[in-house]
Amino acid sequence: MNPVTAPWVRTRLRAAPGAAVALAVLVALTACLAAAFPRALDRYTDVGLRQAVEHAPVDESSILVTAGPDLDGGVAHTEESVRPGHLTELYESALDTVGRPLVVDAKRSSYGVRTTETLPSPETWLPRPDGLPAQMLLAAPNALADHTRLRSGRLPEVPGKEATVSTTEVQAAVTEETARTLHIEVGSVIHLPGRQDLTVHVTGIVAPEDPDSPYWSVGSLLRTPSLRRTPGPMGASNPTYWVGGLLLAPEAAPALLSVAPTVRYWHLTPDPDALHSRDLGPLASAVASLESGPGLEELHARISPLTDVTTGLDAAFTTYGELRGDIGPLIVVAASGAGTVAAVVLLMAGGLAADRRRAELALLRARGASVRGLAGRLLAETAVVAVPAGALGYGVALLALPGARPLPALWAAVAVTAVACLALPLRAAAAHRAVRVHDGRRDAASARASRRRTVAELTVVVLALGAVETLRRHGATNGAGDLVALAPVLVGVIAALVLVRLYPLPLLRGLARPARRLRGAVGPLALARAGRSSASAVLPLLALLTAFTVAAFGGSVLSGVADARDRAALVSVGADGRVEAETALPAGLPGRIGKAPGVREVTEVGLNYQARTNGGRQSLPLAAVDPGEYAALAGRTDLGAFPAGELRRPGGAEGGSEDAVLPALASPTVAERFGGDTFQLRLADGSVATLRIVLVRDRTPAVYGDEFLVVDRAGLAPGAVRPNVLLLTGGDLDAGALHRAADDAGTVQLRSEKRGTYVDSPLQSGAEHIYTAAVAAGAGYAALALLLSLASTAPERAALLARLRTMGLTRAQGRRLLVLESLPQALPAALGGVLTGWAAVRLLSPGIDLTTIAVSATTSPAGRAELSADPWSLAVPAVAVLVLAVGVAALQAWWSGRRAAVAELRAGDAR
């Protein structure tokens, strides 16, 4: 056979331009989605890491290097160790010590000298709330002019450009907030007695350029004065005093040496743009090196043997790593499912092309074409279309999702392009290994599977069973591996293999015989044709059942996450809304709250957190309620429902009689402590109630926690526990209206607002978006697989209708025939998909914990968030498959009825 040449490729593309365009669109779309997945994952995880670092306290999200002045070389050497030039050299050395990939943001970092103790000032014009003198912290930070805006006066300077330890007068600036609070003005003089008295002349008032930047947030006293309280007994009225900060010029640092203990500091802030989730391990190693490793030893050698490094970055990295480790396997499940369905569609596209060109390829083999030469020609003509399309899809993904690694996306696009290029040549090579004159019937299925197929199917079954069992025992986040993450996909594969074994033999052939007794020829003919269907239905069924499984699993995950957040918010708030005050609420407030938009029910609760037991040694939260209203609320919210009659006060207990025993509802912890015996409870007003626990519930709407008691309010002394909590029931509560109705009488909490607080990490929202996109993509490819399956047999069905019309078949009978013929394949796929999705969720739910992705923590107020089957995720795909199959069959019958039978019955046509 001649080598592959350009004329052959051009000839094939010109002969079938529609097929080439369809393949290009399919490859471009699939390559774009495949390349977009790793880029979207990179973006979400990187943003999550940066947010985890930025939301941490400033002193924990940066690296603080401190060292005392160098005291080994005399006074001059000590002075030189705190001068700006030497500090800058040490700052650059510290930057060089920080190991990659941890990068320091020089613009947000700072260094300088400050006192470690505050100095009291005898100035009487400084505010003294309780008669104690105000105290000052002195600091000489670098680049003060670059981080401030001058409001009045000028920035501090050093007369003679150099200060020494004997300098007794310096200049300073203060921030606007410090000047306003401490009554400082330009020209004010502040005397600070210390080891050597120091006089500070205030020359300017400045405003921070970015008050929230690390430059100002690490030493917050330099920006904002603080009112502190002297140490003393708890609860005592200890006197207070003000502490403020004075900003000296960097050249004035030596003057601080003789006033108070000083320290040199280098505050290194990580560059957020250089933080990437993929570098989490190296980032943690770089931080550990600075804290207690080679990095710290290098700092000891360059700065001082007593250099100390403190940071909270390691804790931030650890917390983020745990969250990423819990969410990651769930994303792999979604990606593997969508990827499997997409790969099946690409293989089906190649198989469809090979089937349509079966006669052409058989003729080439009969004329002497080798299998290698034939595959090479097919590879060339496919690559001419697929490679540019794959490159286009990759480029679109790069433009749509900037700021992520290009290499993983490139490999994903290359994999898609390779599958698209190889599907047709490999399918053709397998089908035409031997030269055949006649292929035999193509509408008949083999009743016996080959041994290779049986071995392959058994291997897949064993892998799937192992993955499912491992997932059930160890969970998805305990290092079980990628095979476990593929467990839902493998369950779908097993179901597809089982269904293919049953379809069409012996399922449909067993139904065809009784159908012969029915009146009319449409039903028996449809079943007979469906019973002779070839084994080419393997790939469509695999795509459909895999998509069903992923959709059911993914929909159940998303539904479970939403339910877990709703439940956690409900447990935390106790109802749809909550108004709570420390003291009794105004008498008219329940009425005003009940008239707010969306409020249907208002339940009053008197909540006392300091009810005392056992001689006042223990305190318990006590909720005094109306049993009827509170039982109805507990039933509606499913938070410890109970019969109202068992909590009502007994006869004679009205008015808070100490002799009467009130029934109480308690938590398991409290019930275990007191058992079934009576015990007394001393209330806030001094009255005593005698209780006996008759009901035990894990939760209750009024109190969030492991310890609580609930009693009938009517059995307590009048005014003993007045209502201070309102629990609201209703939909679409208006937060603004509730705040206006409460009128600052109490704090307002809404269940909807509390639910929003559980989504505080881009990892959570990103995982949900990726999961939703993967499920949608899988569903779309499954629909495309069904269309390709129907398209592969469309010419043969059109010819059949044409022949039958010549025998008297009406158009209505033709539509019924094609619809009935499509149902035996679509109906088992739909029912099998529902069962497979349900079974996958039930099998895998013990190993799936949705708590982390739901509430961004390892524990939830509502407990473990378990995976359960979502009915809509099971029903919607099944109905969609049936509607699509029936709709396509009816459309083809309508279109075939409009065409003349002669167009379909051509001489020599093998259909």
C-alpha cells in the first residue's frame, strides 16, 4: 500500500465535510472541558489557600523575626546594630533565608526597632480615666513616609542625622486616631522617664495609607491607642489607663537603647499571589525550616544567636490541608464520572464512523491494503480534524480560566485529542483484521460472549467490589487512593455489564414469543427487531448508566450538603429566627415581631443560663416554656419532639410551690447525672423549683449544647424566669423588619443568615461548582451517546420504514414501531440507572462524610452529615432518557414519512 498522502486526506474531508465538522466540534468541546477542569481546580484551591492565610490574624499570617541589639562589641557596635543601614542588610539576609516557594512581599513587610515595654508619662494633659498616667510605646519603623499621609506638621527627623545612646530629645509623629484620643497636637512635648529620661517632641500627625496592612496591624498600638485595665481579681472594678504609640525616625533608634529594653524586628509578610495549593507541602517545609530548622540556624548565623522566629502560618497551612484533603476525593468522583462518559462518547463517535464505512474499508482490505496502512490512513484523516480542534479547545480554556498552570490542562487536552484520533483507526483495525467477503447479519446479537470479554468483565467486577468495600471501611479521605474515588463509576460499569448480558438475550426474546399472539404486527415486529439488536449497545448503556450513577451520586452530594447546612443552621438558631436578650424582653415585643413580614408563629421562652444545682456548685441552662407551643415548635423543627402533656405542671404546682415536683425535659448528659430522682434548682430570683426528669432528648430548640433543662413556665414562681427569647417560625423572614421591630431590645438571628456563614471557603463553593458542572457535562454526554446510538441505526430504520410502507404500513404505525423499538433499550437503561444510582449511594454512604464540605469544619452542630439518595437526582435523568429516546424515534418516523420510499430503496443498498 502506498504511504499516506495529502490527496487521500483532502479527498476524504471533501467527501464527508459534515462528519468532519461534527468531529471537530465534539473534540473542541471535550478538550475545552477537560482542560478547564484542572485550571478551575487550581483557581479554587489557590484562592482558598490565600483566603485561609489572609483571614488569619495578622500576627499568625506572617513571619516575625526578632532579636535584641548586638551587645558584644561595645557601645558603638550596639548603636550600629540598630541603625537603618544595618537593619536593611539584615532584612535582605532574612529575605534570602526564606526558602521557595514561600515568597515575601517586600511592600507589605516592615522592620525596625521598638521598645518591649511601655513607658508611663507624667504629663497631666494626657487623659487619665482612673487617675493612672498614660503610657507610650516607642518604635522606629522603616519607610514611615511610604506608608503614611501627612495630615499636619512634618515627619520626624534627627538633628545632625545621627542619634546615640546619650540622646535625650527625639522627634515623633502620631496617627490621627492616637492624636484624637490622647489629645496630642503638633508641638506637644511628652516626657518619658526611664533608665534615661527621654523628651519626645511631636512634629506631625499622619494617617495610615492602608490601616489594615501588616505594616500597621502587627503593632496595633502604633496605629490605635488601647484602653487597658490593671491586673486584679475577676469581677473587680480595676482601674484603666491609656497606651499609645509614638513613631520615631529610623535614625533615632539608638536613643531607645538607654530608655527601655528594645528589640529589633523584621516582619515578613508572604506574597499572596505566590501562594499556590499545589505547593502546600513545600510551603509548610519552608515555614518549618524557619521555625526550627536550617533556616533558623542561618538566621542565627547572620543576625544573632538569640534570634527568634514566630508565625502561625504552619497552623493555617495545616487547617487548609485538612479541608482540601476532605473535599478532594469528592471532586475526583465527579471528574472521573464525567471523564468516563466523555471518553465513551469519543469511542462511540469513532465506532459510528467505522460502521458507516465498513463496506469501504472491507473493499480496501480485499484489494490488498494492510491493516497498518489502513489504520495509518484513518489516523491521518482524523488527526487533521482532531488536532486543530483540540488545540482550539485548549486555547479557549486558557482564555476562559487565566491564572492557573498550563501543563495539566495541556495533558488533559492531549488525552482527549489522542482518544479522538485513535478511536476510528483502532476500531477499524479490530474489525478488519481478517479479509472478509461477507460480514454476515449486523442486526443479530451473539448469544455467547467470548472468553476474553468474560475475563475482562470479571476483572472490572473484582476491582469495583474492592473499591466499594475499601470506601465503606476506610472512607474517602483516609488515603484510600484514586481507585476508591472511582467506586461510583465502577458501580455504573458493573450495572452496564450486567444489563448488556441480559439485553437482548434472553430478556427480549422471551417477550417476543407471547407478543406474537397480539393483534397487529407492530408490537411483535418491534420486539423481534429489539431482540435481534447487536452488541453495539454496550457503549451507549455504559455511558448512560455511568452518567446515571454520577448524576445520582453528585445530586445526592449536593442535596446532602444543602440539607446539612440547613440542619446545622436550624440547630444553632433553634428556629427560622431568634430574638434573644440578656434580660426580660418588653411586653409588647412578641406582638410587634409577630406582625413582621414572613413571621407565622412566635414562641416565647424564658432562658436562664445560671440556674444552680447541688448547693450552687453547678449551673445548667433552664428553659421555661409553654408546653403546647414549645412542643409544636419542636415537632416542626424535628429538634427533640415530645408530647406536650408529659411536660405540663401537675395540679397544685401553680405559683412555684417548692413541694410540687415539676416534670422536666433534659439532655442525655443531665439525665445521666440526676437519673429519675427529684432534685432542686435555684433560680436567678432566689426561688427554688423541684424537678424530676421525665423526658430525654438529644436536642431542643431553645438551647444549643449538651446540657439543658426544659420545664413548664406555669409551674415556676411568677417572674422567676421571664421570657427573654423569641423563637420565630416562617418563610422569607425580613431581617430589616425584624431589627426594626426589635428596636435594639435583643439580638436578631436568622436561620438563613446563619446558613450563609457555613460557606466561608472558596474550596467549598468551588467544589460545589465543579461538581455541578461535572454532573451537567456527564448528563450532556450521556444524551449525546444516546443520540449517537440512535444515529448509528437511523439509515437501517429509515429503509425498514420505506419497505414496510410499500406493504401498506401507515405513518402512525411507523411512528409506533420506532417508538416501541426504542423503548426496550431506553426503558432498561432508565430503570437500571435508577437502581444503580440508588445502590451506589447506599453502598458508598458509610464511607462519605459531607461535614467538611458542608460547614468547612470537621464537626457540625447537627452532627455527621451523611450521604443519602436524592429522589430528584434519580428520577429526572431517567425521565429525560425516556423522553429523548421516544422523541428522537418519533421525529425520525415523521421525517421518514415525508420522504419518498424510492429515495430509501436504492438498488444494491445493503441496509
